[in-house]
Amino acid sequence: MAYVPLADRDHEMEMHHPKTWIGKWVFCQDHKVIAIQYGSIAIFTGLVGLILSLLFRMQLGFPEAADFIDPSFYYQAVTMHGMIMVIYLLTALFLGGFGNYLIPLMCGARDMVFPFMNMLSVWVFLVSVIILMASFFVTGGPTGGGWTLYPPQTTLAGTPGHDMGIVLMLISLAVFIVATTMGGLNYVVTVLQYRCRGLTMMRLPLSVWGIFVATILALFAFPALLVAAIMMLFDILLGTSFFMPALIESGAPLDHNGGSPILFQHLFWFFGHPEVYIVALPAFGLVSDVLSVHARKNIFGYRMMVWAIIAIGGLSFIVWAHHMYVSGMHPYFGFFFATTTLIIAVPTALKVYNWVLTLWEGDIRLNAPMYFAIGFIFTFIHGGLTGLFLGNVVIDLPLSDTYFVVAHFHMVMGVSPVLVVFAAIYHWYPKMSGRMYHEGMAKLHFWCTFLGTYAIYLPMHYLGFVGVPRRYYALGTTDFLPPSAQDLNTTITIAALFVGASQLLFLINIIWSLRNGPKADPNPWGAASLEWQTPDTPPVHGNWGESLPTVYRWAYDYSVPGAHEDFIPQNTPESEEPTVDEQHFDPDTDESMADV
Amino acid sequence: MSEATASHEGITGLVDDWSADKQAYHVPWGKAMMWIFLVSDTFIFSCFLVGYLNVRMTTTEPWPPQSEIFALSFGGDPIPLILIAIMTFILITSSGTMALAVNYGYRKDKVRTFWLICATAAFGASFVGMQAFEWTKLIVDEGVRPWGNPFGAPQFGSVFFMVTGFHGLHVSAGVIYLLWVAFRVKRGYYDNKGFEIVEIAGLYWHFVDLVWVFIFAFFYLL
Ligand code: HEM
Ligand SMILES: [Cu+2]
């Protein structure tokens, strides 16, 4: 049987529209509903993570006022905060939330290729969150070993949650990996095989590229975490010694010997570093689109941006040991990993230049999403620069495990992606809900978040330089720490409480506008990409009405000379509007244009 | 199809293929999905094997003599690795029957396809059965446990049960999957949809075999 592409079989594939309430909203196979379910669960979990951070910040800033926080709880809060933010908030939100919502719409598809598995994915994700939350209620509480879960420390008596907490954490991670795999296979194959007519890969919006490559990273990086989790579960439950060397506890030797704690670190970071990019690449993609739309200019260097995403994705698998410089390694290995780490800075810097050049001479509209997108450029440059410090072995050794590290990774993978999350939610909110949010409130939310997070993390760099160690319950009295370190800690805590509280502006805004916001135009920003061209707003099940769209150009035709408006939707034929689509330049004869 | 993507050769041509209209290559989505899943699964097994090699290096006790432990005697002298040899042979044979099933599937010969898939599943089930036998022998007769054994490094048992167990789960899942496909073939479910599903199931099955070859080499021979 000759193979017919999915997009050409549209007429013969019938969609089953659910009739019941449960089929529509609970066990729904529509990618848009699944996206919102994924997003809501992730944001709810993220709020738990946020509250935990405020609690342990209280302990650091106002130790007397917070004496309900004992050292054990402090560590548990830090650990759960880190894990929740990285995995259950950002990974789930970018891949499960934005991936689900945007991929089929931007690819001109009716849904994911395998909607049933997509639905399973979100429910399995919910199970993993429930297991994670359950660990707050078991004896011993959740694990307090730090989000890196290094053995043997995590599994030994003395670490809070060494009994049930760590077991639930590992099971929850394994379940989460199953969920991401089911979703991830869908995203990748939908991008590869379910694009509408005329939509070549090199015409895809960068959002799709970012999520696509990040999903591939997830599919190849999470296995290492899964294996590490299985081995550690065996160590705990069956008494094996994968990660456990011979140990003496309270004077008595333990029943373990011959294992390798360093093996865990390798497995963890073989997952852990790509994980950074699983969060960052979708953010890169989404922010590119937001910048281009609100600057009314095509994204600068589209091809370069795509190749940079791919290059970063590939390189991210060969840098992991830069997290392990202090674990000790052969100098040649240190040299290798420092070099690869610094090489990643090249494509990353390219992207930053291109964002800035996209703004250059643009017709910039300072809408709320644009505020957040421009804020992202600042925080990302900032966090990226400190990364160059930490990538070098000799500089990392004294800075490792200080607040400098905390400041670095928060700027680069905490604040930056979160700013993009807000940019993207505000940007696509009119399409998702059919209503406009409150612009003034969104801008206020931006200033509180942007300035507030700077007030939190900028001083942390300084604390790190003077040597304040990370993961300490209290500073105590030491010779090398000036008393002002504690004052700075107090200031940071005040800023953190402020930032935490100001997120209410966001929640109130999006929940209130859901019913009371003014009706949104189908394409309020004048965006060219496909998701804004749906016949209904919000799009209905099946997305495209009678027939699938056909694409004639890339997603960035803004301010084209001679066009009727300052943007040309992707599905406008060449005959109706001029094209400057890069694909119409012959790369062999017109080198300069093709690359820029 | 845009003009610029049609004609190039070499690297540019490769890039064009990947960025081509609507889809890269003429592959049904189910098959593409299976391939990507298998690459992901390859990472899992690679991590297991790397972990195994690593603990084999770090453990402080001598590694047990595998060929003696895995020997089996049929009345006479014990023959080293004989059971594993039979298991490997069975699994490779099952890959053959699977390949035939795919072939008959594309020829729409439903009866032969059905029986060949069933034969593959039967081989798979007997593989799992022998594995259960081997585990019982190790646990009951030789006293090997995940946390220790009388022969030396405790990691021997840990890795053995973990890796072969994980692979055994794959085979068991494969048997169920194959039977499910077989019955749908018989019921005529794929008459209109096409028989690609047989090939997709086959991909999974060949992968499980291939992994076994690596486990066999790393675990029993090394
Ligand atoms: C209001 C927002 C936030 C505040 C005030 C905050 C504050 C902190 C502080 C003080 C630590 C502990 C440092 C230590 O003692 O080692 C920490 C740890 C951490 N945070 Fe955040 N954070 C926030 C948001 C985020 C976000 C959005 C992410 C997502 C990437 C994140 C990821 C982490 C990670 C991975 C750790 C390390 C946990 C560990 O040491 O095990 N944080 N955070
Ligand atoms: Cu890293």
C-alpha cells in the first residue's frame, strides 16, 4: 500500500467528538484541554514549591521568628523546592503545557498523532505529583538530601526522610519519566509527521523547534535518571550496594560494600545537565516568537537560531561532569568538560545577539508579554555570564557549594524561564481563553517580579564570594563571614516574600479575566504563525474546521514592504501577498541572505 | 512541495530531506514513534550496562566465576553456559519467525501471519520460562541473592537480577503485545488500515533480541 502522509488523509480520518462532560473535561483527548490540565497541575505544584522557598527563606532571614522550622524541615523544604521547580513545574509546564497546546496548532494539525496516549500522559503525571505530595505525610517526611539526591547521604539515618521520603521521591520520579515519555513521543512524531501542506521544518516557528529539540533531549536524558532511581531503590529496599561503599555508622559497619557513589553522580548529571536545556530550549523558542511578534520584525537569523538550538541540544550531552569538579577527576577530564562547557556558550551567545538584533530598529510594541521577553534577555545574559565562571575548574572549586552557585542557576534556569512562562501565558492567553487579561496588572506583575528577583539574586553573588555555603540551616558564627552577611540574608528574605506575594497579581489576573476580561480579537497581536489563524477562538476540537490549512511562507513575515498589513499570515498564498520567505532564496547563489 | 527542497544532493540534500514537506521520510507515525522509543530504551539499557561495568570495577571482592555458576549438567559433567546458549538460540529463532510474519503480513496472508506471530510469542514465552528456571536455580540451589552470594562480589547478584529482570519484563511485555496484534490480525482489524503494525511490533521484538545479545556478551562472556 502506498504511503499517504497524514495531512493528506485528513478527509478519511473522522474525529470522535466527546459528548459527555467527563469526556470533554476529564478524560479528554483534545490536546488543548490536556495542555491546560498539564499546565494547571504544574502551576499548582509550583505554588507549593514557592511556599516552601518562602518558608526556608524565613529561617535564613529571621531565624528567631521562624523557630517552627527545625534543621530537618529546612533541608526537606530546600530539597522539595528544588525538585518541584525543576521537574514538576518547569519541565511539565514547557513540554506538557506549551508543547501540547502549541505543537498541533503551529503545525496545522488537528491533534497529536496519538491522542489517547497523550491523555494517559497527563494522568500519569498527576499520579507522580500525588506520590510526591504523599511524601509530606509519611513517617520521617519527605527526603532532605538536596535535589541532587546524592547517595550515600540521602539513604543514611541522619538525613531527614531517609526511610519513606526518599523511596516516594524515587518512585514519583520514575512515574514522571513514564509520563514524559508518553507525551514526548507524541510531540516529536507530531512535529515530524503531522505538519500541514507546505509547512517544511524550516518554516516552523522557533517555539516548535525549541520544544521539539527539548523533547528529544528529555527522551534521551531521562533514561539515566530512571536507571539511577531504580538502582537507588534497590539499594534501599533490597540492600544491594550499587552506590554504597563500605560505611561505618555510629561505630558499626553497614551491610554495604564495594558500590560507587560517583556512579550515581555521573548518571544523575548525565540527566541533569540536559535537563537544564529541556527547560531552557522551549524558553528560547517561545521568547523568540514573542520578541518577533511584538517588535513587528522577523526573527533575526532564523536558520542560525534553528542550528543553535540543535547544536546546544547535542552539546548538552557532553558537559555533565562540570557539576562534579569537586568530586575529583583526572585533570584531563576536567579540561575536556571545561572546554565543552565553554563551547556551548558560543551558540548560546549567538542566540542572545539575534534576540537583540531582532529588537534593533523594530517597531516595538511594549505590551506585557514584551516586557517579560525583554526582561528575560537581561536575566539570561546575567546568568549566562556567571556560568562562564563556574565552567572553569579552577574558578569553580572555591565557588562550588556557595551562594554564588545558587545565584547562577536561579538567574539562568529559575528566573529566566519563569519570565518566559509569564511572557508566553500573557501572549497566548487571548487565544487560549478568548479573553484579554488586564494589561496594567500584568505590567505591575512584571516590575515586581523583575526587580524583586534581582533584589533576591544579585546579593547572593556577593554572599557566595565571601564564602557563605549553600544548604546551611544557619550561618552561625565564623571568622570569615562578616556580620553583614546576616543582614544581607534578611534583605533577601524580604525581597523573596515580596516576590512571592506579587505572584498573586498573576493568579488573580488570569483567573479573573477568564470570566470578566474583555472579549479578545482572534489575532490581537497581529501574529503571522498558524495558531492565530484558527477559525474559532478559542480553537474547538479539531482546530481547523472543514479542511486543514496550507502554508505558503515562514512564520515571520512582519513589516513586509508592499504588503497590505504589517504582517502576513503563514497561510496567505504567494499570489496574494509578496514573499520574503527564506526558502525562496537559493542558498547556493545567495549565501548572505540565506544565512541571515 | 517548495521548489528549493527538491533537488539538492549531499549534505544539503540530507538537510532538505529532514526539513521536507509535511514529514521527514515516508514513515507511518506509529513506526516513527516506535523507533524513537527504542532509541530512548537503548539509553536505558546502556546506562544499566555502564552501571554494571562500573560496579564491577569498584567492588572490592573478586567477581564470581560466571561460567561455573551458569553451568548445567544433564546427568554427566556440567556444561558451562548451556542454558544461556539455548535461550539465546530460541530468541534469535523467534526473530526469524517474526521477520516471516512481517513478510506475510504485507502480503495480506492473515492465517500465516497469525500463526507466525503466535510462534514468535511462544518462543518468547519459553524464553521467559527458562529465565524463571535459571533464577530459581540461582536463588534456591546456589544461594545467590540481590544483596549477596557465596561466590564473591555481592554486586554480581544485584546486577544480574536487575538487568536480566528488566530485560525479562521487556520480553514478557512483548509477548503480550504480540498476542494482541496476532488476534487483531486474525479478526481482520487491519484489513483496511494496513499491516504496518506487524512490522512495528517486529521492530520492538528485534530490539529486545538485540539487547539480549549485548546482555549475553557483557554478562555471561566478559
Ligand atoms: C521566589 C522564588 C525562589 C526563591 C526565593 C528561591 C530561593 C532558593 C534558595 C534560597 C535556595 C537554597 C539554596 C541553598 O541553601 O542551597 C534554593 C534552592 C534551589 N532552587 Fe530556588 N528559589 C526560587 C525559585 C526557583 C525556581 C523557579 C527554580 C527552578 C529552576 C528553583 C530551583 C532551585 C534549585 C534547583 C535549588 C537547589 C535545591 C537544592 O539545593 O537541593 N528555584 N532556592
Ligand atoms: Cu550543567
